[in-house]
Amino acid sequence: MFKSLLILLIVNFSLSLALPVMAYNSATEDLFKADTLPTEGKILPFSDDVLCQVATGTSAYLSLGASYDAHANHAGIFKTMGISVYRVKKTLDFICQTSLEDAQANRPSRLQNIAFLEKHFDSIRWMPDTRQAKQFQQQKTLLKNLPKDQILMTKYYIKKAQGSDIPTADMPYALYALPLDEKKLSLEQAAANKEQLTRYRYTKQEILGGVLEKKKLATPLVYLSREDLEDSLMQGTVRVDIRTRTGTRKAFFNVHRNNDYRYDRNLKKEDQKRYWYFKEMNGVMGYGKDANHKILIKPQVTVAGDMELLGLGKLILLSQTTNAGKKKHRLVILADTGGAFEKNAYQLDLLSGYYHGWNDYHKAWKHVPDYTEARILILKP
């Protein structure tokens, strides 16, 4: 089944020369092997059009090239198998082509048919890096029971919050726009002037203490409760019903740039020093080097993961066995990332939906297993 991948190694060699060389050891490479698709079970229903929307935005971002974003726009570890960014883009384009053909013919979705996927895609099975996961077992209970043949599938969500356009007793904490001294700077210009810029100067704790407001260094976008602010920083996107003097308006805010403190997987969210500055957007945005180039993402067809390891835009089949013993599959696209995915070869994070917080999220997802088989699907040449 996988001979086509080996043949393509020679064909795509010249294309791969333009991609950044990623440093992986042989142990990491051994986690990814040619495989066949499971034949039992069904694919969980999804909207082909929604999957296509994510595929289109992701393909467009890949078209910006490695010169724009070497961190994400590459083939990842799959380059060693002869897979290029060109072939990843062809995979994403095929999703939309198939979706359009099925809609025009008024027939059932072929993308939701295992036999169709097996016919048109090569499959690469991903086993978790259990040695890497052991570093965080003491703080992460789910990693203590990580199976040898399944990765951890956590879930994140679009935070739904109540907000105010002015500080109040129950909503005293601001989500801030990019500081005033950086508003007109590109990401590259800002990085070249780190020593002088407000964004790199303060920890989250100092910002919550009011330093930006006292010195008038940044414009508040909305005021939230501490719980909603922490969830917004963690989830990356928040949909807010903003209370104003004239009524209520809805708005989406997405992370823009952070204060350059690393996310520490051993700390609780309240104790993190990282603070994200936000930007108002028209929808839910996923990966992007900067807010001006981010990918529009959708719930239940988007996952976040390690961009350096996997490379942006991989189509992934997630397979889980339910409590009733039935096999179910989910088709998703890698179009987001986060601080927890630096050097992380054992986990993906599924965008689950819109929730106010843990309680309503948990109620909706408590029946879904925490571990999943993962297969990267690449369109056959």
C-alpha cells in the first residue's frame, strides 16, 4: 500500500529542498509508520462544507511558504517519508473538490466513507512518545495511563463569557489590545525592538495588578471576571456578550501576541506568567504567526498539535472505541497549536465547541474517551 510514498521520495526531492530541515532523532521517527485504515466502525457525521472551510484557510496559509513561517509551513517529520508541502496542499484541495462534487451530485458524503478514504489516501500510524510523556506524569493524571498505541486526545473550546465595556466589581480584569507602542509594528519589527517594547516587559500577574492601566500603555478591549479571563487566555478565543450603556453586543476576541513567557506545563493556569494580548475578529481563528494571518477554524473538525513535529495542515483520522465497544472515527485537520505543544509527540487537542466553562463542557464530552488512535492521511499520488 505504501510503495507510492517511497517512489515519491525521488519525485519530490527537489521540492523538499526548499523546506526547513527539522531535527528529529530516530526514536521520534519510529513513532510514525505506514499503516492501513481500520475497516470497522463508522465516521462520526460532520459537515463537509465546514471541513472544506478549514482546509481552504489552511492551504492558503501554507501557500505563504516557509519564508513567511518556517515553524509551521513544512512537511514535518513526514519529510523523511518523501512527503512534501505540495502533497499536503493537494490533500486539502481534494477535500474541497470531493465535497463540491458530492453536493453537486446530491449524493451522500464520500469523505464519511471508510472505503473511499482507504482508496484515495495513504495512511501513517502515529504512536505516542511515552518517554516524553513521563516528564509530566506527576502533574497530568491522564499521562500516567497513556496507552502504548494511542495518543492523548484532550479538548479545548471556544470560551463563552459575559463582559463589560467598563470595569465592574464582578468584571474587573481587562483583555488588552496590543500595547500602544507596538500597534504599527510588524511581528519582525517588534522582535527586533524587544528591549524597548511594553509587551515584553510585564508578567501576567503584573498586568492583572493594573500596571498597563495605571501607565496607560494599552487599550482595554473588554472587562471579564478572573475565571473568564484565565479561560480566555488558555483557550485562545472568547466569544463575549459585552454589556454596554446602550445594551449588549456580541464580539469575538482572539489571541494576537504574547509577552514571550513560555507556557509551563507544570503550573496551574492561574500561575502562568504568560499573558496574551487580544484582537477583535470576525470569527474563531486558529493558527497564525500573527493576527493578520490566522486560519478560520471550526469545532469538531480542527485539532491543535505540535507544529514543529507534524507541520501545518495534516489531515488526521482519529479512531476511538466507545464505552459500548463500538469503533468511531473522526476526520480532522491540524490547524492550531498552543504552548502545551512544544516538543509534544503524544497529544492532540480537539476544538470541541462553544461552552461557558468546565461544567457544561464536561457534561457534553464526558462520554468521549481521552485516548485515540491517530493516522495521518495523505492523498495518494
